[in-house]
Amino acid sequence: MKQSRLVSKMGNFAGVAKMIPGMAGKIDDKMLRTAEDRLKKSEAMITSMTKKEKSNPDLLITDRTARSRLERIAKGSGNEFQDAMGFVGEFQKMKTMMSRMQKQMNGEAMEDGGEDAAKAIMAGGQGAMGNRQQRRMAKKNKKTGRGGGGGFG
């Protein structure tokens, strides 16, 4: 029953993805099948987690029992340990990206109501988000009145 629900979700997801402006010809059936397979693996791994792990995913990274937890999750979901490591890595990347987007949206919201950031995200571009040179310049401009050197002391 779970698989039929997942397949129907993917069917809906595929329909929605194909309706996104500019995406109609760029998503093929192979890409959708790959996404569906990854989603199934992820769902199986999440199902194999304890409530504690679901509520605190850092246990799978920083806890001293992280390796044994990942081994159990991989075994319980019918996947390899490397799949579980990849899953956690993807989760961390997504968490970082969402955090950056949230910071960017909050900063833009204060400046101009967030319109520029929203446009950049919708366009799929980086916009001001992730602009290393701008961040460095902002940090450099912030460093005033600290005395000399900038060393360790």
C-alpha cells in the first residue's frame, strides 16, 4: 500500500514538475525514474530511523554512535552503508542551502521586501545569494576600529 501511495505521489510530482515554466522539455522519464528511486530509498531510510533520530538528525553525524546508527538504518532499509552516508550528506547540503536561503530572504526582506531574492530564486540563479565577493567586502567593511594586525592576539 505504501508503494502505491508513493507512485501516485510521483505521478502527481511529475505532472507538477512538467508544468513549471521552462521545465516542460527538460524533464524526461529517465530523470523522473531516477528521482523516484532516490525517493523510495530515502523513504525507506527515514522509516528505519527511530523517533529520536527523526527529531534530532544530528545524532547521525555528531553522536559517537553515529556509525552504528547509520549501519542499522542502512540494513533496516535494505540499502548499503554508503547509501546511508550519501543520504545524510544530501540532508546536510539541503539543510545548509535552506539556511542560506532563509538568511538571504531575511536580509532582502529588510532591504526591499524580498522581491529581488524571490526573483533570483524563481529564476534558478544565485542572484546575490552565494556571492563570495560581496560577502568578503561586507566582512572587510565591518572590520573597523579593531586596532592593527588582525593576528591571533
